Amino acid sequence: MVAAFAAICPGEARAQSGGSLFSSSPSTGLLSPNSAIRGEGFGPGGGVPPPPAPPQQATPMVMPPPTPMVPAGQVALSLSARFGKDAPPIAGGLTWRIYAGKAEPGGAFKLIREDKTAAPTLVLPSGNYIVHVGFGLATAVKPVALRGATVREDFDLPAGGLRIEGRVGDVTIPAGQISFDVYKGSQFEAGDRRPIAEHVMTGAVVMVPEGLYYIVSNYGDANSQVRSDIRVQAGKLTDIVVNHRAAVITLKLVNEKGGEALANTAWSVLTPGGDVIKESIGAFPRVVLGEGEYRAIARNEGKVFEREFKVVTGVDGDVEVMAQ
């Protein structure tokens, strides 16, 4: 079990360094196949498209292509990559780049060849080169000298996968309502950092070098945010379940209890201390709010109305402000 830490806003995250990236049965981590799904979207601001179908984890046999005819003065370079020395060859998703072994006058290295097959065999003039391989955010590079008829090089990519889900209680948050940003290192380390992956979709697999990362989970576009530290192991798919303590609230300005919402209403949601959490315009805007106490202010036809209310985790509902 990989430990995870939550801070900043109420919430928690759990992680399971589950299946190998090469198992024939993909790890589902802590997500039950029968998990419930929270309701409809909550208006503008979700901004995250639905995820693609999850990738198949089964490992097909990687068969190197037949060695091509090698003209005089050239060398066949056979390449492969693994997630660690004891792992099978990676069967797809690799990008190979071959650079000249010597920098040009400007300091850059000239790109000689690019290939996206799993285990290519490239015929190149004899000499010195730099070989770079990438899989997601994981990369490896080393110099290669081509001498003789055939040179074989195997690369180790010490990388693992992250797959993230969001929940409120036992209910899964729909993909269009939540997104994740991934940062290198721990959330407790000093300094400003830029995310290495932004707006990651629910269920998407992000490949990263092994090591420590933290995830920022944003449910909605108000104040429901959870930060979680997680460690990624090479060759492992780590499933992460982020729990948000929040609810979806619909705001309504009405003349009487249960009445029709008044259109053209400007809304502000504030903390008890007066900090503005969310502003919007509409008859019944919907907003995701973290658990706690708030004050709703409605402005309509030059008049201002307000009401205090409380948000309880998982309890979605309407907050009616009386126009009187």
C-alpha cells in the first residue's frame, strides 16, 4: 500500500500500487466495478472531456523485425526498451530518436532518424550516435557507437503508471466534473513548481519516471481541492482514489419557498469571513463546494438578498434565498 497525504482542503486520497503494467488482468485498484456515479454536471467550469477507453494492459509478444540488408559501410542498430532489467520488452507507445554523436556549431544535436515502433532495427552509417527513447514522461538516453554488422541496445525505463479516480464518499465523481494535475516531488517541499501533467482525465494512465509526486485534484471550479503525495514504482500501475468532502449545491432566488427561480440574478458565495468563493449569473447556478459554512448573496433588479447555509459532504441540494 502506498501512503498518501492530503492537505489544503478537507479530503483524503488512497493509493494502491496494484498490478504490473504487464499483467493480463489490469489492476482496478480501489474502484469497485459497481461503484455509483454522481449525478449530472454542474454547469460551466468542469472543462474536462470524458476519458478514452482504458488501455489494454496485456503484453503481446514483441517480435523484432527481420534484420534488413546492410550495405557496406553501414550498421544495423536493433533497439528495445523495458521497465527495468527483469521486465519484458515494452510492446508499444515508444518514440525513438537518433541524433548525431557530435553537436553542431550552435550546440544542438542534429536529429538523424525517428521511429515509433516497439523494437525497430535501423540501418545507419557507421559512427557515433546518441539514442533517445521516450514513453510518456519517462525517457532514457545514451551514446551508441556503430561498428561491425549489427549492434543491439536495450534501454531501461525506470517508469510506472498513475491512474486516478475521484469520489465523494463511495460515489464516483463523473469524469467531466473533476481533473488532476501532477507535480514532481512532495507537496511539502518549498518552492513554486509547474505541473508535469495538467488536466488529467479520470481513468487515464500517466507514465512517469519512478519517484515521489503529488497530485492536485480539483472537483468543480470553486474550492473543493485535495492534494495528495504518492510514490510511483517502476513497472507498476498505481491506482489512486481521491476522496473529496464536498457537495453540489444549486442556488435559487425565489419569492416563496419552493417557488420558481428568478432569472437574471447575480450570485456570490462567501465564507463566514467574507472571502468570495464563487460568483455567477443565472436563475439556478450549480456549484461544487467543500464541506463547511457559507453565505449566499443574490442581486436582482437592484436589490440584495442573502442567506447563510451549510454544506455537508455528499448531500447535494438546493439553497433557496427568499426575495424579501
